[in-house]
Amino acid sequence: MEIKSLDGVDSQVLHQAFVRAFAGYDAPTPDESALQTMLARRGFNPALSFGAFDGGELVSFTFNGTGFYCKTATVYDTGTGTIPEYRKQGLAKRIFSESKPVLVSAGMKQYLLEVLRQNVKAVELYQSLGFEMVREFDYYYAPAKDINQKQVTTDSGIEFQEISEPDIDLFSSFQDFRPSWQNSFEAVNRRLNDFTIITATYKGIITGYGILEPLSGDITQIAVKHSFRRNGIGTALLNRMLDLNRFGSVKMINVEKNCHSLSSLADSFGWKPAGSQFEMMSKL
């Protein structure tokens, strides 16, 4: 078994390993193009990603993204998996241990990941490697046809405008929590053309915004200015984003557990969390 960088490994090989590793999971497996889009959005760095190869076959992998998180050089685990025949051999742990010195040499200071709360074995593995829980997230998923739009019963004078890029300073002031790695402004800007960004103007003031990836149904960010809440703006924004969606399902990933504004909005549409996961961090 050889542990080495994924630099130069063909995208088809990466996709085949990903499909085999995640077959049987609840979430649909992306095709090769969708996987490449997902990895690009998350800052995939093949030179600092690693896999276990048996006779030239990629049997276990960690796809790493790199960038800055909280102003610190960070490695982000965009996907770790092992094909069924090679599980329970400690390959994920071995890949992490053998790649860590390379990550440190590249100037990375911390390692960030998310793991499903119910995946107890994975949580315990990461804890054994020095990871600590930072936050707990809920995630929402549903067929698009099952999310019924809700009538805005308050003042209807809300106007929408599509803009070319996020106003980071303004939008950040509306947020109740820091977006996760894959939903950050940095992630959006990596694949800007994939997103539709809309603002909601009420009484001449930009009072809310939404960021949607229409071809995947991903509601990446949605927030309303604090002093203008309870005016139907969040409801109108979500209605608009559902209109713009071009995928068969809709999702909100990594909604911070204690963010009552978003959970209440989703609940008003009859949209319940599909599950939860932990954000975990380790210093390198």
C-alpha cells in the first residue's frame, strides 16, 4: 500500500473512487462534472490531497481544499472515503498521519472538517487524531416539489435585484453566524458564475440577500438585516430562491444549530432538518 499525493491523478479515477466509497449513502452521488464543480467550490488542491494506492488502484482518499479560514491558512477535508473492500484497515488514519508533515511544510496551520453526528466511529477517529468540536450544524434537504411556497402577508413592497457578486461587508452584517467553509464568500467567489445572488430592497433599503446555486438546488446563504426582520422579507427571499431553483431538490447545508432565525424560517415552510453534523478543527 502506497500513500501519495493526488497531484496528476486523472479526474475520472478520482470520481470512480468517490462513487465506490459513497455508494449506499442517502445523498445522491454526483457525476464526474458535478464532483469537479463541488471540489472547485471547496478549494480542492490535488497537490495537498492524498490517497492510498494498492497496485496502482486508488482505494482510499482524502480530497483537501486549501485557503484561509478565520484569517488562518487552513486545510479543509472536502471528502474522505474508502472503497468497501479496504475498510477497517486504518487507511483514513494512515493517510492523515502520513500527509500531516507535508501539510505543515506547505504552511498550513489548521485542519477543518465536518462529520455527520450519527457517524460515531468517524467522530471518535477524528477525536483520536486531535480534532475538537467547534460547532453543530443542521442540514435541510427535500424534493423541490415538497417545499410549498408561503404567502407574504405583510407589506408587499419588496423588490428583488440580481447582482454580479456579493457585497461581503454588507451581507456579513446581516448574518447570525459565520458561514461554513463550503458556504463562505470565498467558496462562492471560486465558482461565481455558478451562483445567482439576489438582494431584497424594502422601503428603499437593501434589507436582505440570498445566494443560490440553481443547478444543484443549494441555498448557500440567506439573511435579513436584523432591524427589518418580521416584515416577510425572509419569506419573500426564500420564495424567490425556490422560483430560481433549477434542480429537482433543494437543500440548506450547515445551518448553525442555534440559529433560530433560519430554523424558524424553514419551519414556517414545513421544512424540517434532515440531520446534523459537527464542525471539527485540529491545529497542525
